[in-house]
Amino acid sequence: MRVIKILHTADLHLDEEREERWAALAEIVKLGREEQIDVLVISGDLFDQHTDVERLRSRWREIWEDADFQTLICPVTMITAVTGGLALGGERVQVIQNFDEPVEIEDVRFWGGMPCEIQGGSAGGIAARLHSRKRDLDEGETDILLFMASFWILSSPDRISEMRL
């Protein structure tokens, strides 16, 4: 079995105004080329909430034009999945769309899904769904589970805290 190199980033929140985010993405893609990675994984929110993704398509493609690796998007919401996959996709960009259907790249199966799909309403529900992946694993095969979520914790009656996994 061949070893693959994976680079991971999360929550890019790209939009039309914040140039520093586009510069960071360009730097990540450049690093991926220099390090000869096989897969770039982008988890979480690819775009900021009210972004017109169609207006960003040419800018996105320009950054990726020399990328020679696969990109896998593991969205935190269906909106990210749809905008990331359909509008900006391409043969080297794939989106994990279903917790029960892995994406295979270079003989490695990447499992993941959106927290709203996985959780089942409780921390116990999340743990049970994640644990259920064991039945789908094959001895000798390489499987990677990608999971990203926010949990809101009521720490006092007037304060809500966010915890990211």
C-alpha cells in the first residue's frame, strides 16, 4: 500500500471582501504543490454565510489551476456542500455528501458528514453514529474519519459558549 500525504485546513469562510482569506488559501495550495501532497482536506465552512458563490468561481479556479492534487471538502452544512461541490467542483474536487458513503482517493476511504446529519440530537447520538463506522471497515484497508462540529454549551443563564471539535 502506498503512503499518501494529506494537508488539512478548515473554516476558510471565503467571501468577496476579505483578501487575507484568499491569500491564505493561495498559500495553502502553494504549500500543497511544494510538499507534493496527494490530498487537501477542507473541513467546515468553505464560504461565508451570505456569499454569492457564482461570483467567486473564476477566482477559485485561478487559485487551483496549477494544483496537481485531489481536494476533498468535508462540509459542516449542506449549504457548504452544495456551493462547494456544484459551483466550484471539478474533476479534482470532491465533496463528502453522505455519512454512509465514503469518498475514495488513492485507495484510502474518507468518511465524514455534516454534524446535523450525524448527531441524532445528542452527544450520545453522535458517539453512536461515529462508532457505527467500525462495521464498515475492512482489515488491511485505510479509512479516515473526518468530523467537525460546533457544540453550544449553556455555561450560565446569560452566557452561551461554543466548543469546536
